[in-house]
Amino acid sequence: GFVVVYFLNILTLRASYHQYLGFRNFILGRSQAGIAEFEKALSLWSPYHWNFARDYAAQLLQAYFYSPGAVPDEDALRAIKEMEKVRDEHPLDAYHHYALINLYNEIASIDPEKFLAAAEREAEIALKLSPQRQEAYFYLAKTKTLRGRKEEALEILRRTVELNPKAPDVHFYYGAVAFSLGDNETGYKEIKTALDMGRRFINFYESRVAADFMADAGHLEEAVWLYKKTLELQPHDLEAEIKLGVTYFISGENDLAREMFLEAGKRFDYKTSPAYGQLQPIFQALGLDL
């Protein structure tokens, strides 16, 4: 008995080590090395194999969604299959069903109809098993957004906020969808709530989009902060620099506007931009020859 327990523990420790290396490589941007380490972990038998498969799918598909090109389609599809095996082995665990809603959303670009329909099926099962599960509603709202059904997504998010008003992610996404539908009042209130609760950005695209919404709605102070946050997450992002320059100009901060436009102009020829006609009057007002 001691020999059996020792053998099982060694295999689990080895799998855990490869899993750790997999996470580490993804954090360092070495996605292929990360995939290789996760696959080594999955190749070892362990009573916790389902847990390794679940983490593998979550990490790999998050990278697939947020870092286009970092993970090949075939690797993403293999990760989905691993997670589907976990679901089939634990069919009464609501977690695996609502986790798959999000994973299908992240892989939907490969085959939108197939994977978004699969996400909706998983949502139905997850909510039967756990009717008050906020995460299932949240991920389903993303599915509806990807289908272009933003009104449905907005209503789902409204109910999701009521389930747990202390979840900043839900407030943030609720605000983003509201802004996209022209409800600037709700959009501002919800995104501001998320930021006040300390919601962290997954990547610079999130902060930049939020900044665009704030700027378009006339909330210039928040827009400036969000564009600055974008540049912290992605230094020298041209779009954020130029939009921050425009926001400074509208706010009357002409010196800061000049600084941003000149900085971006070191790496970009404004005259090649389709937006040059809109920017040129601003440059002239600032005395810039760009």
C-alpha cells in the first residue's frame, strides 16, 4: 500500500510541476512552451487529471482569445476537447458547465454558430443545476453579445448585477454593453462603479475601449485616466496616445495635447491616417506642423 501511495504521489507531483511550468511560460509570453508543459502534465496519470485538464483549457483558451495568433486553432480545439471530457466525467458539477460557456465564447471565432450554440446549451444545463449562479449569467451575456443580441445581453447583465452587486466584472461589462447601445447614463454609472471597486483590466484593449466610451459620453476626466492606464499596460500604443491628445485638447490642456501628438508623431505619419482630416484642424489650432 505504501508503494502504491508513493507512486501516485510522485506522478501527481510531476504533473503539478509541469503545470507550474506551463503557467509560468504563458505569463512570460512563451505560449508554445506553455502548451508543451501542460501536455506533459496531462500525459501523466493522476487522480487529479481532471483538474490539470481544466486548468490547461482555461489558460490556453484565455491566451487564444486575448492574444490573437499566440495559440494555433488546433491547440485551442484540443483544449476544448479536454474540457469536454472533464464535463462528461462530472456531469452534475455546475462549475464545468458554466466554465465551458466562457471557453466556447473564447473559441467562437473558429466556428461562431457551432460554439455559440454550444455555449447556450451549457448555460441551460448550468442554470438548471445552479439557478442563482452569477458566473453562468455573466458568461451567457457574453455569448449573446457575440451573437449581436446586445439587448438580451443587457437584460441578463441587469439581473446578474442584482444577484451579486459586489462583483466588479459584471458592473464593467454591463456598463460597456449599455454604452454600446447608447445608454450613456447607465454605461457611465456601471463602469465607474467597477473602477471604484478596484476592477483590474485583463489587457490594454479593455481600458482603451472604456476610455473611448467615456470620451464619447463627455466624461473627459475619466477618459484621460483610462487612456493613461492603457499606456501603462501597453507603452507607446499609438491609438491611445492620439486619443489622449484629442481628449487633452477638448479639455483645454493644450500643452499636454501637443506633447502627446508630438510623441506619437515620432513613430507615425499622420498624413497616412484616414482620420487626418479630423486631426488637421486640431494640429492647426495647436500650431503643430504635422
